[in-house]
Amino acid sequence: MSLIHRLQSLEAERDAAREEAERANLAKSKFLAAASHDLRQPLQALFFLSAALARHVGDNNGRDLLSRLDQGLDTMKGLLDGLLEVSRLEAGVVTPVLDCFTINEVADDLDAAYADQATSKGLVWRVESCDAILRTDRGLLMQLLRNLVDNALRYTEAGAIRIRCRVDGDQVAIEVQDTGIGIPPEHLDRIFEEFHQVGNPERDRMRGLGLGLAIVRRLSQLLDHPVQVRSVQGQGSAFRVLVPIAPARFTKRQAGGADRVPVIDRSRLAVLVDDDAVVLLGLQTVLTEWGFRVVATDSADKAMDRLSALGRVPDIVIADYRLREGRVGTEVVRRVRERYGSAIPALILTGETGADTLADASAHEVPVLHKPVTPRQLQAEVDRQLRIDRSQPDAQAAQ
């Protein structure tokens, strides 16, 4: 065989191997998406029912047991959210929305989210900010950094966790440092792979699935924010993220106002549509406790009939995506808006993670929350949707 033929043969083998790896990766992603969907429905019901149960538990032992239940639910939610995020990033349905904001806002958000958790574990917690305005997708950057902090907390039993930043030319280097177990040299090239964990041979689910750094890698590539790591086994690790500074022409639009405290008008009417009776009951219970009057049904037809009988304009629609008989939640939203006006706020609350679901919701200008959501997350999003001024053409586009 000539050298040219041999090279062609090797190239063909390489291409075949790459295609096979891509097929295997796609099959894995589809499996994860399907498995996570089937688990999300009952877990969502447990979240809502646990929240509804809280006010009926009076003694200390009962409250302690309920707290342990909530901790277990939070752990399961974290695992499923990791699976979902890998599926979404691999599907290519996440598009960064660039904005300008100060590094101080990032530091404050991280401090508020993790200070109590770190100190309750006996760790020294430090956040050291710097003076710079960033230009990136705020939500995705925070997700990347939170995964790094979560990782530091998971593997640090003593010492300190420190968030530091430093201006480096036209970039800001944000660094998450810890005094945890460190990473052996032979693992450094693999820590960003799915399901790869250091120091967890027993696969303790309280220490995650090994998806946090895999998500960091994908977000780093999506945002074009390089992530660098240095580590000494037994002494700790430091992950460094490079984020671009906003050019001068953008800095006039920087964000800086404090978030408003969520306030829900207790006279609101909410329309809830979900064909899972337990989820619907839990959702109805939570919204009722928030002061909403609720129309809860399992189909668009029943929802429209109930609204007609009430003779009231709904304030928000919350619907599952996949309903019975091939119907979908966006149909509910469309019909309500056609009758009562396009300004009616709406949410899709679903366990579906496919790109088609996100595309359909986007086409109807409806935000998506993926099950399971905590009652606090749902309340924050409901409040946000009720506050949006939909009289402006760009209201939905600005989300």
C-alpha cells in the first residue's frame, strides 16, 4: 500500500471513529433527557406538597423531619438540573444575551448566595471585588461561577474559600480559590469530563454527579471565557475565569439598581393547566397560599370554560407543556391571549428538555421553567412576569 493510500485509510478510520463517538454522545444525551423528564414530574409534586405541608407542622421533630425532606429534594433537584443543563448546552439551544454590569454585582450575588453556607461548614469565606464593568451574559456567567463555588464547597472540609478578581488588560480575571482536597496531576486533563469525580469512588450522590465542571467547560466555550486551573493535591485548587471588560461605548448602559423585593398582589387570578393531578394539586395549593384565586384544570378547553363562567380576565397563565391527546401548553397561552389580550403574562412549567419545546415557547414569547422548581423560584418568576411592562414592544425580547 502506498503512503498516500495509507494516509487516506487512516483519515477514513479517524472520521469513522469521530462519527461513532458523536453518535454515542448524542444517544447518551437523549437518554439523559428522557430519564430526567420522567423523574421531574413526581419530584415537582413533592416540592409543592412539602411547601404546603410546612404550615401544618407545629412540633420541632416534625419540622426537623420536613427540613431533612427538603434537603433531600434539593439534592435531587441539583442532580437533575445538572443533567438538564448538559442536554441544553449540547442541543445548542442556549444563546448568550450580552449585557453590561459591574463586577461588584457579581461579587455581591455570590456573597449573598454562599456566605452562610460556607460559614456554617466552618470555612473562612472571603469575596474580594475590583473596579470594572463586564460585558457578557450575566445569567450564564453566574451559572458558571456558581458551579465553581459549588465544587469548592463540595470538596473543602477545612480552611477557606475565596473569590478574587483582578483587571488584566481588557479582561477581568475572576478566581475561585479553595483549600480543599486538590486535584491529582493525572486527573487535571479529565476534570471537565462528564461524570468524572476526584475523591468520590463510592459515588456519593450528596457530592453530585460529576457534571458541574463539564457544564463549566461548555459555558466557557459558549461565552468564549477561558477557564484556567491550577491545583496542588492535598492543598487546594484555583479556577480562573477570564471575562471581557465592556468597551467604553457600552458602559453608559450598565446595570446598577438593586433588585426590587418580590411583592405579589393578593387579588390576582392564576390559570393553572397540568395533566398530572398531583402536580396540579401541589401547584394550586402553593398559589392559593400566596393569595391567588386559582383556576386549575388539566386541559385548555376546561380552562377556557372556567374563565368564561368566572367572567374575569386572568392575571397569569402557568401551564405544563406536554398535555393529553397531543395538546401543548402554548395552546393554552395562545387561546387565553386571543380572548383576553396579548399582554397576559404566562409561564411554561415543564419537564420537557428538548429543543423543540424551547423553540415553540420562544415563538409564543413564553418563558420556560424546567421542573422541578422550588416554590421560591416559582414565586420569583411569577413576580417578575407580573412586573414586566408589556405595553412596550421590546418587553418580551428584553427578557
